[in-house]
Amino acid sequence: MCVNDLVVQGAEPLLFLDYFATGKLDVAAGRAIVAGIAEGCRQAGCALVGGETAEMPGMYADGDYDLAGFSVGAVERSQVLTGAGVAAGDVVLGLASSGVHSNGYSLVRKLVSVSGLTYEDQAPFAPGKTLGEALLTPTRIYVKSTLAAVRAGLVKAMAHITGGGLIENIPRVLPDGLGVTLDATSWTLPPVFRWMAGVGNIADLELARTFNCGIGMAVVVPADKADEAISVLTQGGETVTRIGQVVPVAGDAAHRVTVTGTDKAWHS
């Protein structure tokens, strides 16, 4: 997640440090966690240069732990992606997410409670996985594929779809007076989001304002370079879809992101 936040600036991640805190260190769990962090660094092409492990008895229940981290990257000042060049008519590409990613888990935990299931139960939307395993599918790391597109001069802006979902993240990279229209029929809403929407009776707008809904990264490209950008991103291993377009909006518009077609795409 940290490196995805870097790459939307056009920056290449250089290093990562982690912080792991628990009541009493479980060596096997700690080893598995660090191995997972190392794999994430390999995917991002950055170095795991250190970290902190803290044992704090009385602060954490048995088996509980807290995990955090931060990353440092670099980009030439003249190459920073500011979104200033985004214009009406530009195409919005969506890169498929791997699942819930790293946001919205307060609501996720509430929905699991409402469902009556435990995290060890079979996931209703993911055969062969427990609910806990399915909900904790690692966040996809988009660094190498998106940097290739950026370096090819194909990208005007990128938005990492984290807390705030599609509705609140994309406007961060848009100049004043611009918004986007997204076509929900252009991509498939992953089963995990269908399940959560059903359990919690979550309205479409709220779902799109809370979760990534299957789109982990939005990439804004010129219309005449969209095909080339799709090719580069696909070669980098991404599942890429044209999900929308940049459009003019009134300065007082309630939402700068409009998602159409959810009645068909998300309820069929």
C-alpha cells in the first residue's frame, strides 16, 4: 500500500521499513510476517532496510499484533505526476484489484459480525478459502507496471483507490472544474464486494465511496494513447479496463465522480 501511494506521484520506491508490535513475540508468526513484507518489497523492487519489533506485555491480547510501515521513493521534480495536464476527454483506465486491499476493515469486521460467520468458516464468495483468508488477500502492488507506463510518457495522473473508494480518491488528481464518469458495466464487481453489499444492504454509492469495488488503481491517459497504455500495463501483468472518461463538472458539484450502470452491473 505504501509503495502504491508513492508510484501515483511518478516516484520509484527505494526502501521500506516495518514496525511490528505484539504482547509476546510468536517467532513463527513473526517470521511469516517478515517473509510477506520481503515478498512485497521484491514485487515493488525496493529494499527492506530495517524495522522495529516491539514486545509490550499488557498492551496486546495473546495472538494480537500491530503492523505498520513506511516507504521512501524518488522522482525528478520535473517528472512528478501532479494531474495538472488532465483534460476533458482523457480516458480513465482501471487496474483490477486483488480484493478489499488495505482499507474499510472497520466496516468489514462489522459485516462479518452481522453475517453470523466466523473467520474460520468457508467464505461464501471464495470456494476453498476461509473467510479470513479471502478477506486478507494481499493488496496488489502496481509499481513495476505503472512505472513502465509513466516512463513511456503515457500517463497524466494516477489515483490509488484506498479509503474513500472510487468516489473520493480520483478527484485528488483532477484539476478544478473536471470530474469523471465511470461505467460500472465495463468491469466485473468482485464477489467479495457483492457479498458485503448484500450482508450490509449497502447502497451502490456508499459501496463506491468506501471500497475499491474491483479497481485498485485508476490511470488517466490521453485518449490517443489509451491503446498503447493498455498494452504496456497488460504486458506488466495488469488486468486493464477502460472504465470511464474525464468530463467537465460544475464547481459546486456534489460529486466529481459519477458511476453509471451499477443497477445492471452490480445487481445482475
